[in-house]
Amino acid sequence: MSIPSPADEALVCSARSCRAAAVWALEWNNPRLHDADRRKTWLACDEHRSTLGGFLDARGFLRAVTPVPGSPTLDV
């Protein structure tokens, strides 16, 4: 029996109580706390992409939204 590594685990949405598969990576930073080139990442399912992105964008933190590697969004 092998122990799964974090790389083997499915990525899930960062929204509270959401267990859906993540298909979007929302890259952000807080310019008051982080260097300009530092990026933190929240993961989002299709349903929560706009709410999580809106939260970050309203604060001026959102830097990029990209598909998660291996997600079906790359096929669109």
C-alpha cells in the first residue's frame, strides 16, 4: 500500500465548503505585504471563479486567472 502524495491528490476549489474540482488558478498578491513578483494562488471551480475573482479584484489583488493544468478548461 502506498501513501498518496499531495501531487496525487485532486485539487479542490478554495471557496468555503466547496469540494468541487478546481479548474481555475487565481494568482494574486497584496502589494502592501508582498513583492511585486510574488504570487499566491487560490483555486476555483467554474461556479466560484467569479466570486473569488471579484473579491480579489475589488481589493486590487488579482493578477491573473489561468486554467489549472489538466483541467477540462484547457480543452475549450
